[in-house]
Amino acid sequence: MATANIKEVARHAGVSLGTVSNVLNRPDTVAPATRQRVLDAITTLGYVRNDSARQLRAGHSRTVAIVVLDVANPFFTDVVRGAEQVIEGAGAMLVVCNSGEDSARERRHLELLEEQRVRGVLITPVDHGPQPTLDKLIERGIPVVLVDRGTGRANRCSVAVDDVLGGRLAMDHLLDQGHQRIAYLGGPLTIAQVADRHAGAAAALQDRGSTAELRVAVTTSLTVAAGRRAAEELLALPVRKRPTAVFCANDLIALGVLQELTARGVRVPIDVAIVGYDDIEFAGAAAVPLSSVRQPRDQLGRAAAELLLEEAESGDTHRHRHVVFQPEMVVRRSSDQPRRTRR
């Protein structure tokens, strides 16, 4: 059944279009009896106001979008939850878009969001190079805030975690445990967080003058399945060359590694220690509780949403800010076994 329109409401109530508009937007300016007649017509006809069209005409929207790398990753679930609390508290709605770590798909999402003239966009970009689609949004007056990604650019805000420091924390922990053959698992390296965490781990080795070997195994994605495949490749190495510890770019890869090692009878942490990154809820609940570098996921989402709403309200007077949170090393059983005590 077709939805009633404002003209039909006016005809049914015997009033002008302007009177119906006043009832909807400025009801205190309409006489009580006339106002009630219009409201009765709205109820009888089942009229629903078209907020999206009205907001587009006004040049603003109550919809904010967040574009994430992987909607199935619990890390982003927590980030979205934090952002949603702030956005909904401001009377707006948060729409979640999944890029799937695909730059072409990300671009299509952003083009559609531009057409919809959303109030703003929170995004964790797939690539950390030039971002012309984001630049276009900003030129159109749509605020953009990068989430879990730092930026040196003056035309957008960002919230991030110091991932280089996070990589250092993980590597320092494994070196303190006495490991000399360590693998870093993650990818693609075009994802800035993956590259930064590796850079931090490599810097920790160099700064300590360690003779430990850091083997890099690049994965095609940041998933449990990718972790299992990476573990298979490591187990194919001769025992004397096999890493005694792995540092994974996120917890999903680490959980995949843990699953594969356990299935193959490899003891964690006695034979191989594992450290993940993000400290998602599943990390501590794993069969062997997973050591992980903790990110303040909820705070990332909240801070990003607050920056975006602040910019949307203040416009040209807004000062762009770049908020950086500090990671924390959380040690659990998957790596809490000094190498020197093993046989």
C-alpha cells in the first residue's frame, strides 16, 4: 500500500500544506483545534514524515557512518559499540559499513555515503597512502575522523593507539622470556597497523642489541583461518629452525595459530609461545588464555565519535586533533613460560 503524503494529509484535514508543515515542525504556532485535526488526519492516513528528504534539503543529516576493515572482528565490534553510545546520545544514528579489507569496496561505500550526505564518517582505511575519496568528502563539508589510524594531515581528526610501542611491548616480553627464534605473523603489510606493529618489534630487537631472529610471515588477511595457515607453514620448517615464539598482528590470527598448534600436538607455551594484539574478549577465554597487547577499543570509538560531532557542530572553527592512546601488555598463559627453564 502506498504511503500517504503531506498533500493528502492537508486535504483530509482541510488545511494548507503550510499548516501541516507547522504542525510537524512548529506545533506551538498552530491553534489547538487545527493542530488536533491535522494530527488526527496523520493517524488516519498512516502518514510518516520523510526525515531524510527534509534533512537533505536542510543540508545536514542525523546519520553517521563508520567504515571498518572487518565487521566480523570483535575488535571493531567494541569500537562500534563505543561510537554508537556517543552518536545515539546526540540523537543521531550510526550505520556500519564493512570494507572487508578491500579498497575498491571501501571506495564504493564512501561514494554512496557522499550521495546520502551523511553527517560524518568514521573510518579505518584499508590503505595508508593517498586517500582522494576521503579528501573529496572533506571538500564537500562532510567531517571525517580516522579510527585506529594516525594521520599527519591537517584536514582531519584521528584517534589511534601507538602500535609501534605495542610491537615493542610484545617483543620485549618475548625477549625477556629468553626466545631467540621469533616469528611475526600478519598482513597485508599495506595495512598501517600491521606494518607499525612489525616496525615496533624490529626496533625492540635493534635497540636491545639482541641476536634473536625475527622471521616475518605475511598473511593475506587478519583472520583465524589465516592464522591456521601461517601455523601450518611454520610447522613445516625443520625443528631446529622453527620459531619458539610467535607475535601475531591481531588476536584472530593468534587464535588460529593456537588452534592449529593444539590440533598438531604442539604444546603452548612449552614448545611455542604466542602473543596476540587487541586483547579481545575471546583472548582470555581461549583454551590456553592468550597473552595480548591491549587496545582501549571502546575508548577509541567514543573519542572518534566525540571528535566528529564536535566538528559537525562547530564547522570551520573546529581545530583538528590527533588523539593517541597507549597500549598495554597483558601476559597470560600462552607466553608465560621462560624459555631457559624448558627442556
